[in-house]
Amino acid sequence: MNIVTLDVNHPSWLAALKQLPHDVYHLPDYIAIDARRTKTLPEAFLLQENDKIFLPPTCCVLALILANLWGQKFMTLFLPMVILAS
């Protein structure tokens, strides 16, 4: 498994999105704008293994952690932003 942290300017972010169904909330430009608003880092994690790709923006990783702490209701709000494809 290969795991990389990507900033919004890293070409691998858009290259991964070309292989996955996504919406505007996954685009690096959107994450950069939202990071300014929330005072967070505009990053994503790219996990690749064979033909599988997992590309959650870092805000989604935090959402998954909080979902484990706070339960299904929180997870339902944020999980759609996470992309999983094979």
C-alpha cells in the first residue's frame, strides 16, 4: 500500500480524481477555499493499492475519527465526501 499526503498543488490529486467519480467538494480548489474559511490545512491523503484508490481530503479523515467518537449521525453528514473506488 502506498500512502501520500498531497497539498492542493500536487498533480497526483487531479490525476486520482480523473479515475474516480467525484463532485466539486473533492476538487483541490474547493478544499483550498474551505481551508481558508476553517483555518485548516488544504490537504488530502492518497492511498493506493493495486487498482484501488482512496482519496479523502484531510477534513474527511477528521470526520471519520469524530464519527467513531460520536456515532452514525455525524458519519452520515460527512462520509459522502470520501471517495472509494476500485
